[in-house]
Amino acid sequence: MKKIHIAIFTFTICISLLCTSCIYGLNEFLYRSDEANTRSPDVVNLNKSGAAPDIGTSSEFSVVVITDVHFGRNSKKDQSRHDDLFLSWLSAKQAELLSQGKPIKFCICLGDSTETGLVDDYQLYADFCARIKTQTGLVVYSITGNHDLMNSGWSHWKSTVYPYVSSYFFETAQGDKKFSWYFLDSGNGTLGYRQMKSCIGKMNRDENPKIVFSHYPIYAGGIFYFTLQNETERDTLLSAFASNNVKMVLEGQMHEGKKYSFGNKFTEIVESGYLDYRTTGVLTVNLTSQSVAFDEFSF
Amino acid sequence: MAQDAALQEQPATVEAQNKDAPQSDDALEKINLDDPSVANTPEFRGADEEEPEDSEIKNKTKRFYWFCSVPETEDHTYYHTVLLGNSRSTEHGIVLNNLSAQTLYKMNCPYVDCTAGIQQTENSNSFIANGTFWIMRYYHVLPDLRLKYRFGLSLFYDFQNLSGVSRQHNLYAGINSEMGAGKYIVFNICVLYGAKFSKIFSLQDEMPFLFNNDMGFGVTCSVRLPYRLILSMSISSYEDFYYPLFGAPTYTLGLSYTSKNRFQIKGEVAARYIDMFTLSSYLDCFWFRLMTGYTFK
């Protein structure tokens, strides 16, 4: 056998081993089984299924938003995790906001809950959500990120991560003062045709002011990576947001925070990462004034 | 581009392909040195036409041509090609079952390739115009192989009107490099910078347009097969009528046949990916395209 043949054979074997042994599931680099259209063909109404959060009698309340939790790895900055610190911060913040008349009603995680999408990572995330529930009584609503879908992670997601779907919406209301919350499954860097059509259709029929959550930034001021890659999809979504009283779009993925204003229409906020930046956000919704505000905090 | 170049190549004389042929001056004289006129001749001119004899380049094994300079015997014919086609995507991704009608016009001359085209789909209309000016062409005849290299500047413009949603203007500029090894294989690499403007109708009172910086790249390999067939393979961050952001490449496999009477038929299958910038790349959809065309002088 010629040397060149041996070299090609060896190279092929090495690449194959690299792909199959990579914890990020490189063997799925060219094809993943759970495509967006089959995974999230419809934006599910959680009010109908009874899974929507209960906000009690509060007309003004808060929601804690975290993103890029990445269970399965440590922070790139100090090679450790600070989940206990976050839980301490959350308990303190819960008491503080309660005293201000803006109690925290639930939590949101904007994707990349796990690092590799493997079952062990999902178990760590499920334990983390259980600790939040036990210590503060708050339920965590999650959407998928790209890391969650690695290694066919969707199969674990739909069995372990509340609310067991990744594209949904619900309504919070006090009398006729309402707010709608839309959670989009952008874990593949695209919503897919069916989810986008479902989302726009539901938004068109929904007159409430809205808040939208997505793992992938929709525009983020014009960066060309880590955002929705298809501009037709992006423009269609932004057009729907502008026409349907969307107040704010909250996103993750970039780890480094970013904010972009679409004039008086709505604001797009890319939240800083939980793990690498030890950052969390508090969203405050006032149903009476139909307003929404967002602040980031370090813990 | 590389595919076009492959289309334009004319087969060399038999002597040039015979590795056993003596590499004397006489032998080199018999070799078609792949002058620009030949390089820009569509393949239908191939086997049944005489190759021009270029006394200027006899016995020279390395030649450079800059800008519009050409050998005395240069063939200044402009070749025009019109292609009509239909494309359909699969039931995946964001362009579910998208059917489009496409018309392309291409013009080739020794130092310029340019293309204009329109596309219509159910909810969008597109216009494209692009061109490459080959500022340097280099030809090198080795004993066993003829190398052809050319380098140029490319400009792409794409306009898309998305009904009731937005108008997009995509402008790309960059460098284009092409190498032909022998007469059978051509490699083309294109690297571009892009500026993208998008006017969203429902946001236009707040923002005149959205702007994106972007990059583009394309790598194409064209292989000439027997029976006037050309096989092309490419990885590219853009397509004829599709200019997404950088991390969404398309893998294309195409096969074209050009008859002696200049009719052309071409079939392509492509896989579009989303977010290959990260490790979580995703197969967005497949699309298929069938085109027919005719070339005239």
C-alpha cells in the first residue's frame, strides 16, 4: 500500500473517532433527527393545558430570566459554577421585590440549559429547577437552545424539562388587563416554517401586548453570527412583532449582553449569560400601565 | 463561476493529454496553450471546431495576461447564455415546498463573466446581477499538466421583494480565484464582504432600514466528464438567488449537458444548512433545480 493511501486511511479513522467521541455530538454535524418543523410545529397554548403560571392578584409582578446555564460544564472564567450563589441571590431578590409590591411569580430560562444535551446534563438541570422550586416556590419555564439539541437531546428535553414543549404561549391577566408571553423554539437557528406560521397566526389574533422569548437573537443590531441566519425569516418575524404590539424581545445565545431598540415599537435585549457572566435578569410587568421593564443583575 | 469556466474550456489537442508524448519544442507547439480565447469558449465549441493557432505564444510555457490584454489572435467573441429553470425545496425548513421560477442571462468574454437574473416565488420576487473582472490570467504548461490560474474582482447584487414584509438589498464585493488543472478539473474560490440592507415595511416609520455586515465564501469544483457532461460540486454561503448570513452554507451537486447545437440542460440538488458557525448545524432543506438554456454569440 502506498504511503499516501496509509495517510488517507489514518486521517479518515482519526476524523471518524473525533466525530464519534466528541461530547458535542459532531457525528450529528450534518444531520439531526429532530428538525424544527417536527419538533415544534405549533405554538402551544399553556392556558388551555393548565400549565400557565398563576400570578394571583398582582397587577404588577416580576419574573427572573436566566440564559445559557450550560449544566455540564464550568464557567470559562473561573472554572467553577455558582448555582448556590444564584439561589441565595434569588431568595434575597424575592424578598426585596415582594416588599416593593412586585413579587417574583416565575422564572424563565432562555435555552442552553445543558452543555451537551446528554442525559446527565439534563438531570443536573432538572435538579437545579427542582431546587428553585423547593427554595422559592418558583416554576422555571424553559425553551431550547442549540446546546440542548446536541446528541439528540430533544428526546431528553421533552421528558424532563418543564413545560415539556419548547414553543408555547400563555396569557397573564387581571381583569381586562392582559399580557401575552410567547416562547419560541429557535434551537436550530431557525423556527421552521410551521412554527413561524403558527406564531404569526396566533399573534395576529391576539390583541394583548406581548413579550417574546427566543434563544437565538433575531437581529441583535446586525451581527452576522449567533443570530437567525435566514433574513426572510428574520424580516417576517420582525414585521409580525412590529404589527402585533410586541413590547420586548428577550434572547440568549451570545453570552455577552446586547440591547437594540426598534424605535417606539419594541426593544430587543440579548441577556448576558448566567454561567460565564454570572448575570441574571428581572423582568417587571405592569398590567395596569401595560408596560414592561428589564434589568440585569450580577450575583 | 468555476462551473462556467469549465463550461467555457475547450478540449486540448490529443498530444497535450498524452503523457508519453515527447516534450520537445515541437510537442509544445502542438499543445493548445489554453489561451484566453479558448478559456472563454463555451464547451459546445469543443470537439468539432478548430483551435486557433497562436504564433505569439509558441514555445512559451508560462504566460501572464493582465486586465484586458490578450494575445493577438484573441477571439473577442462575446458569448451569451439564457437559462430558464424551476426550483423546488423539500418539506423542511423555512421555505417549505417553495417553488420558484428562475431566468438567468450570462455573458462571457475573455476577461469578464457576468450574470443577471430574476426569480419569482409565491411570495417573493428577486433580481440579481453579478460579475467578475479577471484582472490576471496565468497559463503554465508543465510536461505532464497544464495549469491555468486566474484572479479577479467580483461584485454581487441581490434584490428581494418579500411581499408585504420587506425589501432586501444585498451587496457583496470580493476576490475570485480560479485554477484549472489540465482540461478536466477547475477549482474556484470566492471570498466576499457583504453589506445587507433590509427595509421592513411595518418598521419603516421607526427605522429606514436594518443593516448587516456579512461575509460570503464559495468553493466550487467542476469536473469535465465524457459525453459533454460537466459535474460540479460546491460549498457556498450564497446561491444564485439566496444570500443568507454567513453561517448558513449550501452544498450543491450539479450535472449539466451541452449539446453540439448549443442547447444546455442542467440539474442540481442542494442541501441548505443553518448555523454551521457553531457545532449545532442543522439541515434546513434540500432543493432541486432543473434548467434549460441556449448559448449564442
